[in-house]
Amino acid sequence: MKNDSIHANEHLFLPMGAILVYGRDDGSREQAYVEYFDMDAQGHPVNGRPLTLSQAHALVESLQAGKENRTAFATPRGLLPPTVLYVNPTEGGTVIWYTKEARRYLHFTDGLGIPCGEAPLPPLVWVAGKQGLRIFALKTRNRPKADTPLYHAPFFNVYPDGRVCMGNVSVEADRATCLEDYMAQWEKAFFHSRFAHTFAGHYPVKGNIVSLWNGLMGQQGNFPKGILKPHTLTLKEILP
């Protein structure tokens, strides 16, 4: 074995030790014996001895830390934002938050005959993660609780279960992406998409959705929550 070195981040890494796993000659892995070796100046393994319990624990912790570094994301800048309802920051993780009544600029395809512009929105619940985005509406202005009723989001491009058809738009996150930015990126992606269609048999509001948004464009009042249709789910039922 030659004295190889590895360059990483402009630092030189030299071999300091080696772990050798012995197995049975019949290929069985049911029993194994592990030794730790020091490395001499020429990069040769020397002074082999059984791997100690503390060395084994250190190895496991190192591997676990490496996995967490690869999978964790969406860490808050400081205190958890008050609008956040749930966070699972591991691989395949999910963030759930809500937004209050607001006015947002909406984009519609030409075929709908709805002008693009600002309109009032109801409170919304957002469920975002590596599997995509789901969105629901609320009638309450208060922070939602586990048993708070959800309503169908009154938008085009949303399936009956709340999943949003985002087309080719996706939001990626890693450990460098803070929670606040992650949430903002999903909201931006949603509102910058063009609303185009409903899905067969799914009518997200009471009445005609095209007439609803045509009437709301440029309106200064609040969103008419009476047209929201109850969903079969509550907040606790959408928790992963």
C-alpha cells in the first residue's frame, strides 16, 4: 500500500489509520472480526489490534453525522417562525406552515379569460417537501390547531387531495437553505405559476371558479370565505 493522500477543500489529508474486516473463508458474513491499524511514514498499516468499543462508537457517530449533513435541510435562522406548524428536517422531510389573509398577484392562462392581477386570498395551509406541494384553505384567522377544519384551496391546478400541479417548477433545498427561504421559495413558485385548469370532476369552490376570480381581480375587500368547500381532512390528518 502506498502513501496516498486526498485533496479536499485545498487541504491535504493523509492516511492516519486503517480498519480491516476479516470474514469466514466460506463467504458468510454472520461472523466478522475487525482490527484497527496505525499507518507508518510510508503509508503501510502497522500495529494491528482489535477495534475497541470507543473506536466503534466514534466510527458510527462519524457515519451518522455524515448522513445528517447530506439529508438535513431547512434550519431556521433563529427562533422558529410563528407561522410554522410542523418541521421534519430530515431526508424526505416536510414543512407545514400557514399564511394569513393577503393580497397576491395571480397569473392566469389566456384561455381562462381572467385578467392577471392582485386579488384577496383566504388564509392558507402549505405542506411542502421533497414530494412536492399541497395547499389547503382556512376560514379561521387564528393559528390553526390539530383539529382545525381544512377547506379546498380555491385555485386552479390543485388536485382534490391538495396536491399542486407545478409543471416543471420544483424547489430544491439543502443544509444551506434556511427554513424561511425554503417557505418563501415555495410560495413564489406557486404564485408565479400560471393557473390553467381544474381537474376532471373536482370543483374547488361553490359556484363557478372562473366567475369567482374575475370578480375578485382588483377588489379591495376580503376573500368571500362562504364559497370555500370543506375538505375531508383536518390538520392533524395531513401530518406525515
